[in-house]
Amino acid sequence: LVAVNALGMGQYAFLLPKSEAIPRVTVDGTTEAVVVPGGSSAPLTAGADAELECPPLPENALTVPLIRLAYGRSGDKGDSCNVGIIARRPEYLPWIANQITAAAVADYLHHLVKGRVTRYALPGIGALNLVLENSLGGGGMASLRSDPLGKGMAQIVLAMPVRVPQDLL
């Protein structure tokens, strides 16, 4: 919620039960409720099917930065950061999923992430989603960091080293 007061604009955060958040649209003075189609109410399961079968590495394996195998996007919400890692080619996903684990990312980003790292598989699009809790020094409005937002966090993750067979590249 953004409100205007005598001092200007201010941001006010609050929790509201989803059942009380009824979307409405007003057009020409007529207000109508908007029906939001329901989706699956099943919660996501961390790590579900993200551990794809990965054959043993051959002796000629190379170490490359993850950016050679994947694209990345990230964003923030409060003090948490969301990082999406998308395989550039489907055959890269087993190698990515095998090495870009929640534990590996937590270790790689230990200087930034003070909370839990949770990884989710995004089946059908060859991607992983990483949620980095307590990773932004309190978030945009509270952090003393020079870059308190998570917009660049994917670039940091894309620098992680990954071992792959030479002929895969």
C-alpha cells in the first residue's frame, strides 16, 4: 500500500488474509468484483524432481561458469531474493541440477545469504528456482548495503563453477 500524507508518499506493509483481498474494478462509476480463476492449491515441494539423473563425469570434464549453461533472472521481496536459473539447452539441465543445489548455493553465497536457501524444480521449462532468505541486509528500505535489491543476484549465481563433459559444450 502506498499512501500520500503531508510529508509525501510513504510505504506501509501489512498482512491481509487472502480471503479478504477481493479484487474489484471500477469503470465509469460502476464497481464489479473480479473473479480470479482458481488454480491448483497444492503447495510446491522444495527439491521435488530437481535431482535429475546425471551420469558420472568423464576424465576430460571441464569447469565452466554456470552462465555457459544457463540464463538467470532475479528479483527481491523484502529481505528475500528469488533467482531463476534456466538451462540454455535441455541436455544441460541434469548437470545444472546436480551441482546447483540449495546447499551449494548457500555455501557459494554465504557472505550474502544469512538465511535458508530453498530450491524448486520448474518442470517443463528446464529451470530451477532458488529462494534466498535473509539475503538483502533487511531489504530495500532497511538495508545499509550499497545494492539492497536482488536484481543482480542471478549474475552472482551464474558465476558459480560447474563441471561438465567437454563434448557437451
